[in-house]
Amino acid sequence: MERARWWVWVRRVLQWSGWAVSALSAALVVVRFGGWDDGTPLALAVVLLPYAALGGVLALGVLLALRSWWAAAVAGVLAAVQLFWLVPRLVPDGGAAPAADAPRLRVATSNAWVGQVDAAEIVRLVREQRVDVLAMEELGPGAVARLDRAGIAEVLPHRELRPGRDTAIYSRLPLTPLDGSASEAAREQIAAEVTVGGRTVRLTAVHTYYPLGDSGRWSADFDGLRAAVSGATRNAVLLGDFNATLDHTPMRALLDTGLADTHAELGRGAAPTWPESNTYFRALWPVIQIDHVLHGEALRAVSVTEHRVRGTDHRAVVAELAVTG
């Protein structure tokens, strides 16, 4: 008798848990479908969608085992919708590999965490990864000087900085500033052009506002980015801290202008970049991907990797792109 009561209690707990996970999944699906995260605090919840999908699959298994058929049917539909969104970014797109003689451009992005990043680590990363272009965000007071003392100019002698902005581009190749377009359309963006193998590449270092601080400003930054690159995405590379995952409505709208996400293109769309363990919080580990390298159709992703850098709460991202057109 006691065993039967115990099983009834366990069954109820499992059923309620399955329904709770399904309810969370349903709410996130509705938010993503409706684009209700654009400019609202719901943007914070959307980062949970990949984990809700995983939980939904587990809930489906539990509900099937309990023979809760209607609940399992709902969980199954929700899991199918979310996996439809998530699986493509985990599978390489399978396109033709770029020609071996196509010019290569190696780019990197690192959030300096209000200037606290270890400047020597950044220079080491640039050397070891043979970086051609580096985007830095949240440079903060004194970070530019510390990078100079660490020898950044020896490996990346060209730079684009703007007074009052904490975003910068460092480059091995000569830079041509782009005024009045992507560099002015959103809060912290810096834009410039480089020539690679005789072909022009338009670079934008991106740092959008964070939705937890002001979701309206976050959305407005994406509006500015879309306006800046509209009709000019073919040879564009946007890289930096977007403060958005591939599930956020503003990010998806930006990609719809003709851009591809390098991580998703190579099947690494689940590789997290934030929050990395740092000086103050050593027990952290990355759980979401908000640092991205986007590119237009004149470029093709060859590789992308994430790297720990002392002194910052973001992982740096290094990508190699083939310039194919």
C-alpha cells in the first residue's frame, strides 16, 4: 500500500514537471513567433529557448513513459517547433568549399569588459591566431594605452577609433574609415573598409546596448545596424558583442538583410561565449552565444573558434573567412 502511494506521488510530480516545462516552452515559442522580444524585457527570456527545447524533449520522454498522451502530444509539437529552429544551426550548411586560392581574412572580436581585459593576452591571441582584423568592445578608460604598451601596434598597426566610443577596429591591413553609415547608425559601432586580394571588405565593429539595461535602446541599435547595411551586405563583415542570440527577433531581422552567421554556417551555432569566468566570478561558464561574426554573400566561412582571455567575461571569437566575390 505504501509503495502504491509513493508511486502515485512520484507520478504526479513528474506529470506536473512535464506540464511546467511544456508551459515554459509554449510561452517562449509564442514570444519568438510573435517577435514580442523586440524592444521588451521578454528579450531576456528568449535566451533560454535552446535549454527549453532540451527540457521539452526530456519532458516528452517522461510524459510518454507515464502514458499522458495528450500532454505528450502538446510537448511533442512544441519540441518539434523548437528543434526546427535550433537544429539547422548545429549542422554545417554543406555548401561548396571556397576555392583554395580565394583570399583569406582572419577576424577576431573581444569584449574588453570595461577595459579590464588582459592586454597582453589580446596581443598573444592576435599573434597565435594570425588575426588580420580585431574588433574590440567596451575598451573603457586606459585600455587603448594598455594595448599599445602590450605591443598591439606591432601586429596590427592600423586602427579606427572614435572619441567617446568604446569600440575600435585594429588591423594588419590599411583601413579606410566609413563615415555616416554603419559607424553613425547605432550607439557604439565603428566601420571601415579593408582591401583583401584586391577586393573590398566592409567591416563593422558592433556593440549593441544590453537588453537588461534598456531593451528599447537595444532594439534601436539593431534598427540602426539594419539601416546601415541595407543594400550593402554583399561584402560586409559585422563582428562584435551583439548582446543577442540567434533566436532574438532583432538579430534574425538583421540576418534577413543578407547576412550569415559564421557559427551557424559551420554548425557551431550552440557554442557559448558568455559569461566566461573572470576575476570576480571564477565559477562561471558560458551558456549563451552573444558574440558573433556575420558576413555577406561575397564571403564564406572557413573556421570559427572561441578563446578564453583573462580579465573579461566574454570569450573571444576568431573566424577565418574566404573572400569569394
